Amino acid sequence: MRSPLPIGCALALLPLAAAAQQKPANYDEAAIPPYTLPELLKTQAGRTVQTSTDWNALRRPEVLGLFEAHVFGKTPAPTQWGKVVFETLSTTETALGGIAVRKVVRISLPAHPQWKGIEMMLHLPKGASRPVPCFVGASFGANEAVTPDTDLPLSTSWMRPGKDTGVVDNRSTEKTRGTEKDRWQLELAVQAGFAVATYYYGEVEPDRPDGWKEGLRAILSNDGPSTEWKDGDWGAIGAWAWGLSRIADYLQTDPAVDGKKLAVIGHSRLGKTSLWAGAQDARFGVVISNNSGEGGAALMRRNIGETTAIITKSFPHWFTKTYSSYGNNEAACPVDSHMLVSLSAPRAIYIASADEDRWADPKGEFLAGLLAQPVFDLFGKKGYGVPEQPGTNSPVGETVRYHLRAGKHDVTRYDWEQYLPFAKRAFGL
Ligand code: GTR
């Protein structure tokens, strides 16, 4: 047997080995290295756009294309998925203690029968006299986790295990019921005159690095499930965002909903998803990013909390392949998150942070909205109206709005209490 290193020598090697691993997250504002953001209004040909017409015709398509090429990948064309069909699986007139009608609708693709589809859950205010506006969002848990009602069959889809989710062996259990109800303030929304449409994101793709093999991405891929993802191919966030747009398709067909008044909402990784859905699909007249952090609203060039290197190591499947090349090399990326926010213009966008959610970089989330303002200005739309991040529970802004909630990484009743009147104003209600 080879003689091992003398103990002193082995100990001396330890810090080196540790240094070769992931850098620990920085939480010191003063230690953020200086950075320069890509110019929002300057086209790749070097022209600075000065009108909303030029933004829409020249720069916006470029910025969208850059996010496709470098961050989220390109969503396949409709010809690849074909016809979308809707089948009502159940209707309950007595949901949420009698104030709502709940429908579960399967959204599927006849051209791809191997995909089970999305079981969208729609809560509608009961007895509404006209079509209602609707929130649309993906959820971490299945329908039985989102609603406080206990009468739904349990989903049989693969679930991520998690604290207080009731998930056992990657499946929902009776204990899963209602575990997400505080995040989805259905009663509050319905009482405010909104419908809420949700779907379990794992129905489009299970959230794990190899989840695509069982998800829609493999099914829609021309190369089949054995494919390896190429630069520019869509990641899981793109697929989950696609699901939100198929719900928007359905909502155009339901006479109880005003399909022109849709607000897309998401928390955390699903907040990144909501931003990307809003960027691609203008039917979402309101875009809400709740604690979306790195890869969402937080500026990637601010090296604080989660970084591009960390997120692409832990969650490579969320993004297009190229994105991981920007870990510890953010300056080379032709976009940053202020450009993602700008893709919502002139529609209304709400960016929300939580003060204890330092991993998501609340200040970086605030700055993205501030720095996107030049695009909203082209449309005469007002933003924050203040240059500095406000204190806790003090929302600022108009078409671009922001708050820093006191507390943890989460979506709470407080957040919904801000989003509901924001969406009402945006929809002129
Ligand atoms: C974290 C991840 C974040 C955020 C969060 C979530 O582990 O680092 O980017 O998306 O998950 O989705 O809850």
C-alpha cells in the first residue's frame, strides 16, 4: 500500500481542496465587484432607440432573442406541439365554503398523447355578473395542495420532497392537502372579483436535472428522449412558462373569464417562470415576480447571495445550456435582469422581495425594476418614482411597482393584498 501523506502535509492541503470547490455566497454589499450593465436601449448595431415604435420593432425582439439564446432557451414553435384541447374533468359549485366555482380542466396535446397534460384548477367567483379578470400561476404542489378544500383526488404525479409538503416517496399524501393554501390566497382573490388558475408545474416537467426525460421537453424534442440539450434549446423554466401560456389559451375560451385581463404570478423559481412567461406572451397584462431572485429579477452581475455559478450548478436544467458558461463570468453575458423586466413594458409589472430573503438579493430585484424604467418611459408609463429601495412593507411605484415585505422567502397574504389592487388598477377596474 502507498504510504499516506504525513498528517501535517494532508492538513496543509485541506484549504486548497476547499478553495477549488464552490465559492461561498457573499453577503457583503461592499464586497460586490464593480460591474457594468449591458445597455438597455442600444441595439446590437449600435443605435439607441428613442421611441416606443423603435423599441417594439428593433430592440425588443433583440432582447427577447438574447434571453432565448443565453438564458432560458427558445420555446418551440406552435407547429411542434399542434392543437391544444381542453376537457373539463370536474366542476364544483361549492368551493371555498360556497363563494367559488372550481373547475378542473385537462389541457393536452392530441399530437402527443404520451404527455398526460396539465390538470388546470380554476377558481371562479360565484355569481359574477360579467367575465372576471384572472390570475394565472404555476404551483409547487398539486391541486390538492393549493386549495383548502379536501375533496379532490390526490395527484399521482412525481413531487419534490420538501419540509411540510406531506410528500412521501415523491407522491402526494393526505397530509399534502392544503399545504400551499397560504401561498394561494384564493378566498381573498375570489372576494376581490378575480378568478385564479393554477397548475402543478411538475405536470409539464418534474423539477430535477433529469426530469426532462419524463416531461414535455423530451416529447416535443425532434430527437426524442435520448437527446442532449444544445445551446439555445429551452430549459425547464421555458417549459413551465409554456404551460402558463396554454392556460392563457384555455382562458380565451371560458366565457366566465375575461381573457384580456390576465395576471401571471409566480414565486421563486416559479417567479423566474412568471417573468419569462410575461416576456413572451403579451396576453399577460400584469406580470408578478415574487422573490424570484437569481435568474429572475435580481441583477446577475451583483455578486451577492445566489450567483449564476451557484444556480447553474444546483439547477442546470432550469436554463439553456449556455447560461452556465456565465458562472463567474457574468460580464460576458449580453443581458441582465433589468432587460428581462423591460420585456413586460408597457404592461404592468410588480417585483416583490422579502427582507430576510438575502439569498435572492432584494436590492438587486429592486434595481432591475429601476433600471428597466427607460423602456417604460418610452411608453409614458410611470415606475417606482423613487431612486432608493424603500423600507419594509412600503410599496412604491405605478406601472412598475415594488415592495420589500418583512419576513422570509415566501408568498403571503400581505403580498396578495398588494397584487390584487395593483392588478385591478392595471386592468382599469
Ligand atoms: C432555491 C434557488 C432559488 C429559488 C428557490 C425556490 O434553492 O436557489 O433560485 O428559485 O430555490 O425556487 O424556492
